[in-house]
Amino acid sequence: MFSNEVLFFGGFIVMITIMLLLDLGVFFKTKDHIVKFKEAAAWTVAWIALAMIFYVIIRTHGDLIHGMENYAQLEGIAQKYAPHLKLIPGDFEASLEIYRKNMSLEFITGYLLEYALSVDNIFVIILIFASFGVRPKYYKKVLLWGVLGAIVMRFVFIFVGSALMQRFEWIIYIFGLLLVYQGGKIFFEGGEDEKIDPAKHPVVKFASKYLPVFPRYVREHFFVLKKGKWMITPLFVVVLIIEFTDLIFAVDSVPAVFSVTKDPYVVFFSNIFAIMGLRSMFFFLSNIMGLFRFLKYGLGVLLVFIGGKMLAHAPLERMGFETVYSLYVILGILAISILASVLIPEKKIAENKALPNS
């Protein structure tokens, strides 16, 4: 027999696969096309709505993930993943309600955190497409395969990371220091113009050295057969670069969600919903990204807060620092950075072209 965790996880993957096939257009045989703002907005709303539905499912039936049937099982799971919870001894139903409420709150907080950090990923993906001259009508296909690879990598990263944290508790301090460093780096370098030199990118160097790379794009194809030999096209190299980029971002984002919850399933669910919404949000935000110039600074502050929370997790738990407080702080940081971008006009330095006095 399969465990509840396997069944719940399997059902989640089936649901995500169906939505991804709908998004890709497999059922309707849509061709490669430039994703317009209206289509991107509709899919962004759809993915957010799906995440909210999943939040409700966890809020009402979250205990099904771990298959808890009595107070002893509930207490064991809570001690493992949420030791800060104050259960009611002997009262299974009331304790279960406390657990469900906390789990759903952890999911929505982790989801919001991942979605916010995905914005920084979008900044880089825009630069990648521009630097490598990818045609806009192929963006959707490249991002699709980038997302699929990201799901696999996140699965490995999350469950290995969870196992390590369960075995070596001190790893949480390494994650905390890493996030504080990365947050400070983003904050102080957030205003600098970023550039990508295609010839110097490590993935390009690796592919050029070890893989047969065709010298030019061949429409939407990732592979091409030339003189009896299969070669990868530059479009496939771009996919590899996006995978590499997501791996780097995972080093920040996955530990950040572990500051919210130690339950690897909640971490995985929140990560995947954020990643799945990344493609639609890319098209939705790519044309208006300049309006949120302070958002990167906000993300830097956000990572510093999350890292600091991980470093001080022991005293914070003793003080009764609840997940909802993290949610309030995350919402506050994002709201302030977005409002600052809208309300504070961008400084424009006018050139003084007046002739010097004779």
C-alpha cells in the first residue's frame, strides 16, 4: 500500500501536469506565438487562483498529507516539523485544527515568499533572452522546458535539504548566513545595470567545449541533424542557461522557505506553485518591470530578514514568534518597495548645455 504522503504527492503532480498541458496548448495544438499581455494576465490569475484553492484544501484537509489518525501521530509529526505549535493534550480534533491552520499559513507564506523571489529570477531571464537574441515567439517554449527542469531540481534540492536539516540542525545557520549575505549583496547592488556576455557565460563555455553546438538558431528546434550527426542549437543552450540560473536561485529561495516551515512537502508545494506561475508572470511583468525599480532593494531586505530569522530561530521559537508574523513582514516589505517605486519619481539628470560665459 502507498502511504498518504505518496498518494497526496502523486495527486498534486497529476493536477500540475494537467494544468501545464493546458497552458502549453497540447489539447488545442496551438503554435508558437508571442504571448500578449492579456493572455499572460489571464494565466497569472489562473495560477494564483489555483494556489489559493490548494491553500483551502490544506486548511481543511492538510492532515491527509501525513495521514494522522490519532493524537499520538499528530504530536509526532508536529514535533518533527512544527515544534513551536501548542497542541491540546488529549484533544485530537482541536489539536488537528491548530495543525491545519498552521500548515495552511506556512504554505501561503512560503508561496508568497517564493513568488516574490521569482521576480528577481525574471529580471535575469529577461537579460538572458535579450543577450542571446531569442525571438519573442519562442519565449514560451524555452520557459516551459526551463520550468520542467526546475521542478526536478527543486524536488531533489528540497527533500535532500530537509533530510540534512533533520540530521544536522546546524545547517540552518549556514543557510541563514547565506541568505543574509545574498540579501545584502542584492540591496547594495540592486541599482547597478546588469549585463550578460554570451561568449563568457560558463554554460556557453561548457557547451562549446563538450557538446556539438550548431552555430545558429534553427527556428524553434533544440536539436538539428547535420551530416548524420545530431547537434544542439543555441536555443537549447539558452534552456541550459535558464536551468543553471534557476539552480543558483534555488540556493537562495529554498532555504528561505525552510525558514517558514520545516515540512518538505509544504516547501515543495509552495515552490512548485510559484515556479509554475513564473512563466505567465514573466510575460505579465516583462513590459512593466521598469515601474518597480525599488523592488530589487525590497527583495534584498526580504532575504536579510529571512536569513536573520533562521540565525535567531531558537530564541524566536521560545518567544512564540508565529508564522503569521513572517507573513506580515513579507507583505510589508513588498508593499513598501512597490509603493516607493510608484510614489517616488525617478530622478532625471538634465544636461546643462548652456555655453560658458565669455
